[in-house]
Amino acid sequence: MYRLVCVHCGATYSPDQIIYTCNRCGHLLTVEYDLDGIDVSRDEWNRRPLSVWRYRELLPVRGEPVSLQEGGTPLYHLKTIGKELGLPELYAKHEGMNPTGSFKDRGMTVGVSMARELGMKSVACASTGNTSASLAAYAAKGGIPCVVLLPAGKVALGKVAQALMHGARVISIRGNFDRALEMVHELCISHGLYLLNSVNPYRLEGQKTIGFEAIDQLGGEVPDRMVLPVGNAGNISAVYKGLRELEALGFIDRLPMMTGIQAAGSAPVVKAIEQNLDVLVPEAAPETIATAIRIGAPVNAEKALVAIRETGGTAASVTDEEILAMQRDLARKEGIGVEPASAASVAGIRKLAELGLIDKDERIVCVVTGHLLKDPETVVRQCEPPTEIDADLPSLLSALR
Ligand SMILES: *Cc1c(COP(=O)(O)O)cnc(C)c1O
Ligand SMILES: [Zn+2]
């Protein structure tokens, strides 16, 4: 049992209404469960495979989900980087290990399942790349047509390749992501497509399972801090919401300090936290190499500010150089391949640790959000090209000298 509730004015809506923002005040909606009616134990959950659907009692889908076996991603102990930073309990949850290579799959398995249960005939999103890749794959699995809008020239190659190959109708607009989202929102309202950006409250339900899994992987212990890269701010909001539910169920007794990291050229949430603003000032011309978080007007800012403030967390920005340096360090010192936006979370921890803002004893889970292969062009630009030689052993030996 659940309903949709406005986070601002508290208006409630029936769960089968096709609605993305409050009719009364225009603010965001959230899914509210009747937690007293939820009958499940942690032991029961622990007997199921680690995946989004382990937690199905806290998800809105009632029938058979549209699933590609999402979730159950590895939690790696960052021993080398942690040692360098003096943080012995530093972990990375590698969301790049999901079916299409990003955490968006956790949202789309729920979102596309709900689209079907609600009887929607087609789905749509605007995307910096990963949302479109994921939606295209889940729409294919669910047998439902899909339209995606991308900012022309600003989407990493691997992500466009995925959206095209999975059969989405891919449209590039001469404008940025924020504009693409406005356009697709209007299209969905006027033409009855189902909108699966993170303004969709059901999609975020799937994403909250990142926090559930991290706790289960730490043997049921709540980390002291969870660190996420922030673009539209849906993911950090989702993880916080889920943990609040676990707390209300009595499964955990405290929350991690929710910590959001943005790119310096695209950091409106960081500015709102630093300047203690209630309403965020959009960044008109966001710019960063981390295209997945190149977003000037984060749709879920209202929820994210609550998540950060209510848990005593913080927000920080990192430069593109710091992001790329951490992408290399994760790859070369830990064997973990992530795309630039993903490295932002760990780069942010490096920065906060160097500023002395992190307690050395903290147990920290950084969410690394997408796979290295998403953005091969940025990788190739950073690395020396392969050494090409004649096909004989002396040439090989001299090349290796
Ligand atoms: C979508 C995405 C983000 C940003 O998540 P938000 O929920 O928009 O804050 C970060 N990293 C990657 C790789 C993503 O695909
Ligand atoms: Zn409202």
C-alpha cells in the first residue's frame, strides 16, 4: 500500500495517477508506503539474492517486473587509495557493473515496470546519456516504444551507441540537458508518453536500493558517510529516502552523512549548501568533462538539500583535473574502471580529507556511478596511444626498454 505525496504541501495522489509534480504547488512528489503494513524481516531479505528485487516489499511494483537482473553490484574496499588518504575504511560501490553500465538500471527496472502496470503505451526521457542507454534497454525488454532527447554533441560515445542499438528513437537537440528535459516533460504531458527522468517518483524507488545493498554488504552496518556524484540530484535523494524507510522499520538506528559531489563548473547544489540557501540558483551554462553531471538546474535539488542537511552531510565541488586524476587512480591503483562523473565521488573525498574535514575513522561508501567504457574518448585523450612496432621480437624488446 502506498500513495504519492507532495514533498512541499503534503497533497496526496492515488498511485495510479499519471502525475510527476504536484497539481497544487508544482513541487516534487514522493512515494509514501504504509510502513506498518509491511511485513518483512531482514533475515528474509538476506535469504534472497543481492539485487534491486531483494527489497520488493519497499518497491511499488506489484506484478512481474521488467528486469535485466540489475543491482547486486560489488562493494570494493579501496585499500590503496584509502591508505594514501589515511582513510582505512574507504569503499566504492561500483554501479558501473549494472546491466547497461550505470545505476540508472535500478531506476528503470522499476520505472518501466510501472509504465506497463499503468498501461502506458510509450516511454520517454531527456538524458546526459546513461538514462537514455538504460531506458532504451528496459523498453526493449518490456516491449514498449521509447523516445530519448539528448543534448547534441555532449553525450559520451558509448551511451549514444547503447541508446541507438537498443532501438530507441534518438533525437539530438541543439540545446543543453536542462532544455531537453523541459521539452520532453512538455511532450509527455501533451502526448501521453510516460516520463522516466528522475522527476518520476517511481524511478527513484529503484535507485534507493543502492543504500540497502551497501548496508547488507557491510554485514548490516550503516556506513558513517555515503558519497554520491550529483547531477539532477535524484540518486542522493533516493538513497536518503530509502534509508529513512529502513530507520522507520527499525532495521537501522542511524543514517550516514549524505555527501554530494559536483563538478566545479556545474555546482549549484554545492553553492546552495555553502551559502545556506533554501532555493537553489541554477547554473545557466554548466560545463564539465563529467558530462553525466553537466546539469545546471537539478530537478531534485529540493529533496537533496534535505538529505544533506538532515544527516549532517556536506557538498563539495571538484575540478575536471581532480576528477580525471581520480579516474586514473581508481583504474591504476584499484583496478576499478569508471567514467569521469563516477570518479567525482572519490575525488570529493580526497579533497575533503585533504582539507581535514573527514574523520580518519569514518567508514565511507563512495558510489561510483558508471562504467569506464561509457566514455572511451575521454579515456583515450588522457592516455598515451599504444606503441606501434614492426612485427618482430627485436622491435618488441626495444619498445619495452
Ligand atoms: C545520472 C548520473 C549521475 C547523476 O545522478 P543524479 O541522480 O542525476 O544526481 C552521476 N553519474 C552517472 C554516471 C550518471 O549516469
Ligand atoms: Zn504540493
